[in-house]
Amino acid sequence: MTIEKAQKKDAQILTDLTIRSKSYWEYSAEQIESWKDDLTITSAYINKYEVYKLTINKNIIIGYYSYMFLNHAIIKLDNLFIDPRYMGKGFGTLLMDEFLKRIKTLLLEKVTLDADPNAEKFYHKFGFKTVGKLKSTIENRFLPIMELKISKTATEIESN
């Protein structure tokens, strides 16, 4: 099992995995189709943002996460998806732990994300707090806006 930086050639595999993972939550085919642009991972996206894939047996991608810098002090966790065949086996926790370890040295103030409502409890386990809600394309459905404050900020370190 390996977590490594995704390559441009992984774009279609990551897109397919994202769609399978989102479909796991029983959204309609029409809803998934309407989200297709949002669920597509392009080679340009992989070049622009930080994308890390989880592979087993050296070449089977079973999950990934991606993040972007909103500014010098805030990162947005943009995606964290696991292939449904591997859900409930600790791989999401493995990816989240690795993500948090990776960013720990970046001297951030916080991490933010817009969660699928089905994943809100998962993120709470890692200390994320729900700070707002974002209207989704489904009537009466909102995405939790979540934040994780990082305990030691760049400002705190510079002032010492």
C-alpha cells in the first residue's frame, strides 16, 4: 500500500473513482450527471493542485485526496474519496491521517472543506467543526462547511 503524488495519467481513473464513490450514497443517475464537471479530475487539476493517490498491489488506485492553498494560512481539502469496494476498511482514515501529517509542517491556521452531508461525521472524528452550510443543487440539501484549526500557526511561531 502506497500514498504518492498522482500523475497526469491518473486523471480518468480518479474521475471514475470519484463518480463511483459519490454514487455509493444513492444519489440519482441524473444528479450524478449534473455534478459531472465537479466530479471530474483533469490532468490540469492534477498539475495545479496537490493530489495524492492511495494504491494497493503497486498499481490499483483505491482512493485519493486533493487540496489547494486558499492563501498562505488556509488550505482547502477539496476531495477525499475511497472506492466503494474499499469503504469501511480504514482507508479513509489512513488518507486523512496522511493528509494531516503532510500539512502539519506548513504553518497553517486552518483547513477548510465543503463536506458531503454523508461524510460530516467522518470529518468530526478528526476535529473538524461545522461552521456553516452551503446550498447544494438538490432542493433543501446543504453541504456542511467545516474547519479544522491548526494548533500552532505561523504567526505564533514568528512571535516566539
